[in-house]
Amino acid sequence: MEHENKLDVQKALFDAISSQLPPNRSLVDTLMDILEVSRDSVYRRLRGDTRIDFDEASKLAMHFSISLNDIMHNKEDRIVFQRDRFIHSVEDLQQMLQNNLDTFTIIEQSSARKVYYLAKDIPFFHIYGFPELASFRMYVWLKSVYYIDKIDGKNFSMSDIPQSLVDLASKIYRKYERIPVVEIWNETTPSSLLMQIDYYYEAGLFSSKEEALNICEQFRLMVRRIYKSALNGYRVLENGTAVPNATFEMYINEILIMDNHILSEVNGNLRYFMPYGGVNYIVTADRSICTDMKSYIDRQLTKSSLISQVSEKERNRFFIRLGRQIEQLREKIEKTNPFF
């Protein structure tokens, strides 16, 4: 009986996948590509001769935004999540970035897609578009969030961030800037990056004053690009041109305390990314919790002020204040010297 129940679940999963495939795409070829197994192995799974394991089921469910909770008819108070390995090393961070790139590649290539981001901090996807700033953010994560102070017995510095990580971050940014996004910020959203730059400068953790000033300049350039996207209502590239179909909706919420929650909507299917332990995320496509999260975000949007395209005064007030904070930090760095 247990064997039959598991095969029923397996068949239900394959049926759910098959219903999402375009007419010119076969289920067999799709399973071969995603599971990286032979054609014969796929047929054995389709016939029920071989049962798929949990890792395979999770990979398929996450790829197609299918809720295993629904497939397995679990109780409503039980939800299936997937997670990447916790960050303990530079290699773990690289794997996390690669997984992010894979996720956003799928989203970017989909015909109907949108990403919702409740931003406790400046969304790191914006930061990824500026190499030195991305390196600094990763440096903070590794050193102060995950306490990787030494590598091969030597003190870790920002210059030790591998170029491969910076390149991955840049690729993620290029995907993100081509996806319609809705971001909810508040007045404190930029605070952590401002405080981290200030702290690392005063602690002498930059290699020089010039390095700290360069990070401030990258911060300013990033904010200017975000402002231009908010002004146009579309994502704006480095050369100033807007990205077709990549709408940018930016809201300010004066009450909500957020926690970097992300919800993606792809071809009508929702996936919820919930943060835990720094920049680690657990992910679910559970229909119930994703629907609840979408409703929650929709309610928050009604209580937030849209500052992209409209509300010129409120938009300028927010960005002028932020620009002034960056300038004050830059002036402080110029006038002091912790490098005796």
C-alpha cells in the first residue's frame, strides 16, 4: 500500500509537470535535462519501476513552481521547503550565487513573470551591478555575518573576494534588471549599508581611505540608477536606456518593518523565498503560504506610497535624503584617518 501511495504521488507530480509543458516539448526530454539522467532512466521513473527520491522531487517541484505539499496531500499546517546549504565558506557563497543565477534565469526567460521584494535592506540584486560594492557586501557577509575571518591562516580582506563571485553577481544583476519588479522600501532600508561602510572604515578594515571613498562613490552611482528607474517606471541600463517590459514599481512604507522577503510569480505560479540566518533563504512553492504571502504584499501595497513615475515630491524627498546621507559619510571619511 505504501509503495502504491508513493507511485501515486510520483504520477501526480509528472502529470503536473506535463500540464505546464508547451506542445513542442516532451516530458521525457524535460526530465532528462532537469534530472540529468538517461532516457531509459526517465522511462523507468515514468513507468514506476524506479521511484524518484526526495532530492529529485524537490528539484522538479522548484523548477516548475509546483507545491509538493499539494501533491502529497499534506495537512495545511505542514509545508515543504527547500534550502541551499548554509554558508560556512567562500565556496558555499559561490554555490548560493549560482543557485540565484539559475533561479533568475528561469524567471527572466518566462513569458509572464514578476518579482516582489520587501526590502529591509537595499535589495542585493541592485548592489550586484557595481563590482566594488558587490565585493564589499560579500566581504561583510563572510567576515561579519558568517565569521570567516581567516582563509588559509591569513586575515581576510576585501581584495580576497574571488573574481568568480563578482562575475556571478554581475550576471544575476543582468537578469534582475530585465524582470518586472515591485519593491517596498522604508526610510531605514539604506541604513545597514551606510552603517557597514562607516563601521568598516572606523575599524580600519578597508585597505585604504581611497578604497572606502570608492565604495561611497559606487553607492552613490547605484542610488542614482535606482532613482532613474523609479523616475521612468522601467529598469534603466547603464547607458540610460529603459529596458522594455521590465517595469519598476517602487513603494515607500512608513510603518512596515520588513525582512527581505521575496515572492516570484512565473506563469501564474508563486514561489516564496524566506530569509534565515543572514542571506540564506528557504524556498517553497506551497500554494497556501504563497497565496497568503501574495495577499499580504497586496495589502501592504495599499498602505504604501508609490514613488515610481508618480509622486515626484515624495520620490525626490526620499532620494535627496539618501544622497545627503552618502555625502555626509563621504565627508567624514575624507576628514578622518584611521590608518595611522
